[in-house]
Amino acid sequence: MIKAIRFFLFLFVFLFLIFTRINEAADVIEARLDEIVKVFETYFPKAEGRVVSAGKSSIKINIGRDKGLLPGMILSVTREGEEIFHPVTKEPLGRHEDEIGYIELKTVEQESSAGILASGKKDNVKQGDKVRLTAGKIKAAVIPATSETNIFIIDQFADALEETGRFTIVSGGDVDKILKGHPNEGKEEIARRVGDAFKVSNILFVKTSASKDKTLFTAEIITLPNNSQIASLTAILRVPPKGPLPMEDDPQFKAFVLKKKEFWKKEEIPFGVRWVSVGDLDGDGKNEIVVSNGNKIRVYRYADGKFVLMWEEKDAKRAYNQLYIDIADINKDGKAEIFVTNLIKDKLYSYVIEWRDGEFKKIQKDMKYFLRVQTMTSGDSILLCQEIGNKTPFYGDVKRCEWDGTKYKDGERFPLPKGVNIYGFTIADLDGNGDEEIIAIDDTEYIRIYSMDGKQVWRSPDRYGGYDTSFDFDFVDDIAGAKEKSVAIKGRLIVKDIDGDGRLELILSKNVASTYAFEAFRGYLYGEMYVFHWNGVALNEVWKIKRVSGFIDDFTIADLTNEGFDRLILATSPILSTSKIEELFKTKSDFIIYNLPERG
């Protein structure tokens, strides 16, 4: 209760200061993005009143600042029509409302306002007509004011507006098409184009400018059709305090100072990348990047601003189907091994590569297991393995795979909930309460969270994942006889404290499907990346990367450039919805690399 009182007192003082500063001389305030959103929400109050008088030059109404109104706001004008009766009981249900037009407010007093008719016929407005700022969702568009505006912050601002429940926001790729199609037009022309295209009357232009360790955020609200400015606000984005926040619903990443620009680099890779992993392979303290295209392993190092090929498999066969790769120093010799899950026809011939005697060598071949590295809560990495079956693709228990000094062999059982196989899960103490959770993507691509005794505690309302790596599994059904099915290999789930606040984040990819109705004909529209916090009850979205151009085949978070800090690297391939037709016929991929947002 005390926390709630403190919060509302803070909000009152904060809004008072902001309104005061805006009205004084547009002083620059310091605020988090979610606090700025609370201010913008106040510009769209749920207000209703009546027309007091309607002259040729002005229309007066009986509500004003007391209801949150500001000059420039657009209110709808309606008139009560015929009474409506229940068709059976004949009881009165209310009256029809006929739309008369819209008023743009010019002057606003404490309990009254005056404006002009923005649309409709002047003679139609009469004393007693209703005026209203809709109680439903406000449809608005968020537009970058300049080409230098930070798109990541715009996306966060748009998401935060929608999360209030007051707005339906148009932003991102839909708006970008109009901006790119009319690069020389001013704000008024762009606002009208966006308004006409998406049937919105409220436009929010956002501008950001970054200095050494600060980001200046400016936003203004324009209403159509007259391009009137309701309000503007300029703020220095600041970070929340270090450590867990006092209120669980306070979105940490909705307001951080970006110390590095979020998008860093995009580089074309001249073959299709299926998997990517990063680690120190030769023990020199510098990381290498390991890539699989499905039948060959290549090793790169990032140097002089580019990816330099160090080594590639020479004995790889066309029949190889590398279903998964991982990197970790499991045998504790100071050099990370490359673990390759490899299928030939319907048999597993997995293998391990390590740097020995100045070259990469296969130190173990023909392993009859699916392989995967799991990072435990302690930070230690372990190797997991699971067999392929005759009637089921993932057979028996997942086991720890131990190094005995000469080779890897299966060891003790690694307990997992029913239905969870070796891929598409991770383990972590997400909420820091001392109890670990199992986080898994199920076969229908929903996130499920289990306690360590296998009991499900939560399932996501939305689907994630969306995986393309698969293999054909032939089996004999006791009733139907010989059958075949396609088995997907689920991708990575990474748990890491990527912002340094002492709490772990869950990071995973999502390829947005065009339909889930027909699995065999599922296509994909674009990729997205998600970061979540677990609060003990549900996963809360912290931030995401929207509409990645292409299909996300794999991702990892690592210091791939050996500069002392991690980056997010996505391996993407062309898809029809985001690529030119000629790109679809090229065997290529892109590395899209992002700097991770930091908290000061």
C-alpha cells in the first residue's frame, strides 16, 4: 500500500513538473521512456461534454482544462437520434448517435473551450450536441522526424504507448515505406500521407540525438486534418537505478541511455548459414566464429573489420546433414571443442572437432547421438546427448555426455519434463529466488516453464520459435505400417544478464508465420528477437527487435570481435516477404549484428 501511495505521489509531482516546464519554455527534463509515455497518455483524456453555442466563427463547449483538454485537440460532434428499443421486450436501450463533424479546439479555459469546425457542415452543429474525445483506443502513427532518429527507441516508444491500452499504434515498416517513397517532403505532407494511408488523425513525430553518454528525445503530437500541434516534449532519456526495480511492472528497458547504437553491422555470407556459434577454439584468449551451412564446418575470425576464413572442412561429404552445432571446452584443456550433430540418411554420425598440434582435427567420429551444450546456472557448460530411435526420433532419456580422458561417452540421466527433448530448452534461476526453472519451446512453438520436478507453471499465450532445420524420419507404425514425418530441430534459448542489472534475461527468436493452419505449407513473413524477464508468474517482454529482414536461422550472444563486450549476432536467410525475387535464388545468408543496450 505504501509503495502504491509513493508511486502515485511521484506520478503527480512528475506530471506537474513536466507540464510546468513545457508551458514555461520547453525546458529539457530528464525522464525514462515509460514516464514520457504516461505524459503523452494525459494528452488523450476520456472527455465528454456539450455544445453551449455554435456561431459562424466559433463553437463553444462546456468542458476545458478540468477534463484534460488542450488547444489543438480534435473532438467529435454527435447528436442523439431516434430511441432504440429491445426487439423482444420493447424496453428502451438508448438512442442512435448521428455523427455531425469534428471540432478543433483553439482556446481552452478551466471549464470551457472554443474551437472551429474541422470537418462537417457549420450549419449542422447546434446547441446541446455532444462532444467527445473517444473513450476507445486512440489510433495514432509514430514517425521518425529525421533519418538519424534511433529506430530502436521509436519501436520501444510505440510499444510502450500500446501497452497503456489507450492507443493503437501504426509504426515500423508500414510508415517507412511512405518515408522512403517521399524523401523530400516536409512533415505536413508526410503527416497527411500517413493519415490518409492508415486512417489516423494523430501523428507523433519523434526525434533522437545521441551525445557521448546521453540520448535527447523529442516528440510532438500533430492532429489532422489541419496539422495542428497539440503538444511537444523534450527529455534526456535516463536509465533506471541499478538492480531489481521496486515495482515489477516497471519496464526497465523502456527507458535506457543507449551508450552504443543498437544496429552495428550487416555482412553478406556467400553461402546459406544454418548454425553459428562463438568460442575460443585455439586457447589464445580470442574468440572464433564457427559456421555450418548444413554439410560443412567453417571457422572465421573477425579482424580488420571483416570475417576472415581460418579453416573449413575438407572431408565433409555431400550426404552430411549437420542438424546442430555447439562450442564449449568440455574436456577442460583450455580449447573449446566443436560438437557437430550429423545425420546421414536415417543414422547419426555425429563428431567432435578440436584444435590439436596446430590444426583442426576430428577427435571423435561416428557418435550415435544428438549432441548439445547446456550452460548451467553455475556458469559451467555440460554436454548432453540423446539417441535416435526406430519409432520415435528422440529416443530414451537425455543424458550427460562425459569425457573419460580419450573420448566422450554417455553418463547419467539428465531429468527433463515429459515431451522435452534435447533441443529447444534451457535451465536457469530466472527470478533469482534460488530455484531453477526449465524453459522449453514445445512442439506447437509455445514457451513452457516448468519447475525442476517437471510440473508446468506457465505457458505463453503466443507462439515463438519457427524453425527450418529438420530431417525426414522413417518409422513403422503398428497400425498404419511404414510412415514418414518431418522432425524439426528447435533453436537456441539463451539466458544471460545482458544489461548488467543482476537479473537474467531470456533471449529467443521468432520467425513470424504467414499461417499456422497448414503446417506443410507454412511460410514466414519476417523474423523477430525477444528478451524477457520472469517475475515468478509470467514472462514479461523487456524489449524486442521487430521485423528483421529475412528468416532467422540461428543467433548467439558473444564477444565475436574480441573487444571485451558481447554483441547479438543473427544468421538470416532471404524469404519471399522481405526479399527481392532474385535474392531468393541465391545461396547466401546475412550476419546482422547488434550492440546490446546498456544501463548506466
